[in-house]
Amino acid sequence: MATSAVQSSAFQIWKRPNFWHDLSLIPVMGILAGCGLIYEYLISHYAGRILGTVESTIFAMIGVMIVSMGIGAFYARVIKQPFNGFVWLEVGIAFLGGISILLMAAVYSVAHTLPMQIQEIYGIDSSVDSNQALVISLKRFAEAVPFVTGFALGFMVGMEIPLIARIREQVHGQHLKNNAGTIYGADYIGAGIGAALWVTICLQSPIMVVAAATASANALMGVFFLIRYGKYITGKAALWLVHGVILAMLGFLLLSGEQIMQGLNNTLFKDTVVYSKNTKYQHLTITERFLAANLPKVHSLYINGRLQFASNDEGIYHSMLTYPPLLASARTDRILVVGGGDGMAVRDILRWNPETVTLLDLDEGMLQLFKGADAAAPTAVSERLLALNESALSDHRVSVVQGDAFKSVEALVGQQLKFDTIIVDLPDPSHPDLNKLYSDYFYGKLRELLSGDGAIAIQSTSPYHAKKAFMSIGKTLSAAGFNTQQYHTNVPSFGEWGWTIGTIHGKSASQRIEAVSDMPVKSDWISLPLMGAAFAFTPKFYSGLDLINVNTIGSNSTYQYHLDGWKQDKGVFVQQ
């Protein structure tokens, strides 16, 4: 009898019309919450990429969108007809969400190519700065567009919860005591699912596909409401027409949006873009420059729009990175390289005939590209990159470990391995995630891996443009127990560039290099006298070193110094 009563009660719940309303409205709220969270991450992620200051831009954008959502929630009360308001709202979100990334890319592209266009039109020499007031204003406008877009989108997203809550009470025909809790519960769960989708799918997908697909979900929710609650909605013909147009636009963006984006991004490079790809972690761009009929073309790698190497002078950078620590090491049999997924440093190391080289790099997409294993890359591009790194990543002596360097180094320490030389070829500490790889803790772990008579070298950004960051790296390596020195030279593509070198016991690196009478492995780029001179700085260069902070694991000191050097000081050297 009791079982029969329970079954009857469940059957009655299914028969209630309000049950089917909730079965419609609560999942809709969850879907829209997931879309809203993806928009937050999407706009923040792309804005950080184009504006450069990734971490601060992401946090600022999320803050702006949260505030605008609150304002939108307040404003929702002025909408008299919630059904009509909700459907118009969803098609509006679909439109702005679908074009948001394209809009930012277009404005940013125009703002940064206009100076070159003005120079070409009026025959102004490229050495003359064309930053007139109009151009400066346009660039500032381009930097503001992501935040304006984020605010507008957040404002509309913030209106969804109040409208759904009002719609739910209207279809129930009564005030619902737990209405807010039910709606917010669906919102939080949907946001969690949106975050999971972002991490597992969106980060690995083309950015325009993500934007158009998310916007399509909003538009389809509007269509669903037109079908499910059409009797409550006025002006349906106009709404059907608008939804049809928006869905057609989004379909076009799904198919062609990434190509349009690529075209806009390519305009930001002076050289011809021959290949570009989004990996899970970064955006890679290969460019090509024609110099003259009798000269090889110059190929350059950009990561997130920042130059990593140019083929006509990368030999200077990589020789200065690898030769000094190899010369300063008692042996060169077992080498560890942290970063350097392009294989250029490994190429130079292999000339020293080591027994093994272990390379740690996070980005599988980067490794595949420079192994010649990227199926999407043009054959000519793959061949050129393999020629540059001499197929170093496929050499039988090289072991490639793909994964987070922080965790990979700890794993090597756990295996009690030792290396004769360690070379750290990581990008500049332009992001807090990279900053931890410039910390005293990380350097301490590397010290455990280095043989007592070995040497370590670290790429250390520009001592000219980011002086404090450069000095912080040196001071941090010293704090980790190394006998530390720094050196520098001019790399034409980068300008003045610097490295930090350290030993554990015995003589300093420069003393060991001075004791060498002849280069055991010849280089076309550097010599013993050039290396010796690289350790010299101006008399007052290190004045104020006592005020520079050691980069501890949670301090973000080096990141902040780097950020200030390239943003606050605009990359202009300031003698301090």
C-alpha cells in the first residue's frame, strides 16, 4: 500500500503543469549561466592576449563584468513584459557575444595599422614617429573596447536571473517562496558546468568557434521561448525574423569567423604570416620576410604576438644562452633544458656531443610544430623550421618531456638525477604562472639537479628595458645558493638582452670561461673575448640592487618588475 501511494504521488507530480514549466525554465537558467561564464572567460582571455598584461586584464575584466551584471539585475525591473524582454535579451546577447571577439580584433587591428598606413599614404619615413593625437586616441579607444564590450555583455547577462524569476512566478500563477534559491541554484550549477567546458573544450578550440557556438546557445534559448511561451509574447513575427538573421550570422561565423580573425591578426605583423595556430596554452605565429634574391628569407616565431626569435639573428641569442654554461661546466654529458620547445637551444647543445639531453616543455602543439609533425602546417614551413633547428628534437640523444616544468623538475628531483649543465630557456616572466618558474623555490630545485661542478644559465629578459626584472632574476638565483653572475649582448631583433649564470662550488662561471684557452666547439656567432666582455656592465648599473626583491614563490616580484618595465616605463630605459 505504501509503495502504491508513493508511485501515485510521483505520477501526480508529473501531471502538474507547473512541473513541466520548471523542467523548461530551470535547465534554461543553467544553460544561460554556463554561457555567461564562458563569455567572462572568453573576453577576459582575448583581452589579456591583445593588451599584453594578461593577469591584470583578466581580473579587471571579470570585475567589470560582475559589476555590470549587478547593474543589469537592478535594471531588469524596468522591463514590463518579462517574456518579450527575455526573448529580446537573448537575441541581443547572441549578437554581441557572437561578434565581441571579432569587434575587439578589428578595432585593435585598425588602431595599430593606421600609423603605417599614414606613413605609406604621405610618404613619411618609418623612422618618424606618427603618433599624432588622433592615432593615440584611437589606440586608447582600442584598449577600452574590450572593457566596454565586457560591460555591455555583463549588463545583459545580469538581467537574465530577475526575468527568469518573474517568468517562473507568472507561469506558476503565485509567489514562490523558494524561487530565488531555485534560480540561483541552477545558475551556480550551470556556471560550474560552463567552467568545466571552458577548461576541457573551449581552451583547445578556435576562439571564434567558441564565441559563435556560445552565442548560438543564447539565440536558441530565445527560439525555445518563442515556441514554448508564444502565447505570452507579442510581436512574434519580428522576433522570428531577428532570430533567423542572428542564427544565420552565427552560422557564418562558425564557418568563416576564424579565417576573418586570422586575417585581422595577420595585419598586426609587418612580415607575411605563413602559419598561425592556437595551442592549448598560447597562440603561435610564424612569419616570413623577403630580403633580397640572394639572401635567405627571414622566419620569425611570435608567441601571443611577442617575438621569440628571428632566423637571421637567433644564433646570437642561442649561442649566448648555451655556450657560456657549457664552457663553465666540468662535463657536458648530461644536459637539462627547461623550455626551449623550438629546439634551437637543443641544436646548439648537440654540437657539444652530449650523451643525453632532456627537454622539458609544456606545449605539445609547439613541440609538434618544431618536430615537423604538425599536420596542419604547410610543408614549406615545417621544412624551414626543421632546417633551423636541424631536426634536434628528433635526435636519438634527446628525451622530450611534455608537461608543466614546475612539476617535471620536482619529478626529476624525486628520481635523484643529476645534470652537468642546466639551461633555462623560458619566456619572459610576463604572467604569474611563469613567475613561479623564476622563483627561489624553483631555482632551489634546479640546484638539487645540478652537479657540483656544473653550471646553470637562465634567459633573463632585457637589462635595458626591464632592468629591475633582470636584477631580480640574478638576486633570486643567488638566494637559491648559486654563485651568480649576469651577462648581456645585443640581439638586433630584441635589442639589448641578458642572461644569468650560476655555479655551486669552486670558481665563478666567468673565471672558468677565462681559464679556457680555446673554444672546444666553434661558433659563428660568439668568441671567448666576446663572452668575457659580455660580463661587463656600466659602473652604476647595479646601484640600488639592495632595494630589489628576491622573487619568492608567492611574491610575484619579478613579474611585477617586468610588468612595470614594459608597461609603466613603456620599455624605455630609465637610469636608476
